[in-house]
Amino acid sequence: MGKSCAFTGHRPAKFAFGYDESDKRCIELKRKLRDTVTSLCFEGYTTFYVGMAEGVDIWAAECLIDLLEFFRKIELCAVIPFREQKVGMNSDYKARYERILEYATQTFVISEKLTKGCFKARNYFMVEQSDALVAVYDEINSRSGTGQTIRHAEGLSKRIILIKP
């Protein structure tokens, strides 16, 4: 049985390049993410949990979809914090979200509606299912959900792979 990995990271607004994915800093960040995912696949990781949020979650899922051609045993698990998560996304991200769901081998919906704790519950669920956590993280945002997720993974002695944006 393969190993499993979850992803956490900031939404585009937290990055200097914002939503501009043509920015060289975003391109470089996505390259680092893809290299990390590729390395994990070579290490025997086969199950990947993504939280389906704009930014790092969507980018990680897209990396996994691209790698399906080379690593046929990849399982993409979409972990949705609340059923209507995509409603607040722009049309580009909504389309990407829907495409990812087409490739998901499993989909988990944490809450039927938006609640105060559904994002935290989603993050903790992913960490608890996984052997490792890939975190695109800037310490400036240590009080973020990403920071909280990393601390939860540390408390459970999970392997943490940090990617500095």
C-alpha cells in the first residue's frame, strides 16, 4: 500500500503576485510544487489529499492530474470543507475546481454548510489521513489556517515538507 500526503498553503491574495499566475514568482512556485509532488511519487506516495481552495490546493491538484500520465496509481482525494465552497470563486477557479472533481478518486465533504470550524476540520482531516504534509508557507502568515495545519501535523509527528513562496 502506498503512502499518503496532504497539501496546505496560502490563497493567491497572500502572495506578492496575487492572482497573476503568469508572474515569474508564481511560475517558479508551481515548478517547486510540481518537483516536490514528483519526488513524492517516486518515493511511493500514491494518495494525495487536496482541500480544493483557490491557490495552492488547486495548483497541487493540477500537478497531480498532469502527473497521472506518468504515475498511474495516483489517487486524488478532494476534501471539500462545505458543499458550496466553489460559489465564491471566480469563473476560472470554478472551472478548474470542476475539472479536479472529474479526476478525484474520492470526494469528502466535511460540512453541508459553511460553519465557523469547517475549514479547520477539513485541514485536520487531511493531516490525520496522511503520512506527510506539503506546506507552501510563509512564516509571516503564521496565524493563518496554513500555520495552524502545520502545527497540527507537527503535533502528530507527520513528515512536513516546506516550500517557501
